Amino acid sequence: MKSDTAVIRIKNLRLRTFIGIKDDETQNKQDVLINAEIHYCAEKARNSDNMVDALNYRTITKKIISLVEDNRFSLLEHLTGQVLDITSEHAWVDFAKVEIDKPHALRFADSVSMELRYVNNID
């Protein structure tokens, strides 16, 4: 990890969407819980205190909210991949990780989750 690497963590973003393939899942919105981690070089932001030199987590979060609440998903993998695309779309991002929990997806389990990662191997 580079010395100027910043880590943004979006924790427990609670949203509702249509997720699943069963009739009940396609007819009723369900809760999802999103956690994202984004690594980027923050050297400019550390030295300028200017928003244009930082990655704007508010903008990223608004895009995630819009994606999740305005669409329907059959697969947790697809939803997680779409959110990962948003978290990793900026050129400064070196690494991103997204985990999405679907509470009460299985009987006797608190939730089922899917995690996907993005790694920029270009140096």
C-alpha cells in the first residue's frame, strides 16, 4: 500500500430494492445492506484541502442509491457487480471491495452476502 493511500469505507448503507427470482421477491422490495471499501491515492487532497483533489464519497453513494432503488435484480452477483463498477469507475481508484447482504434470504440465517473486488494492476 502506498503511503498516501486513502481508504473510504461506506458502512451499512441500508437500501430497498427488488432482488431475487421467487414471486414474492419480484413483487416486494427487500432490504439490502451495502458495505464498500475504496482505496485511492490521496496525495493531492492531503496537501491542498481542496475537494477537486479528493474522491467524493457523497457522489459515489448517491450513484449507488440511485442504481439500487431504481432497478430490479435477479442475482445478488449482478447487483454486487453493478455497485462495484460504481465504486471503481474513477481513474484514481486502486482497489475496491463491495459486500452486499440480503437479510433473511435463508431460513435460520441472518443473511446471505456476496463480495466482489476490483484491483487496478496498472502502476
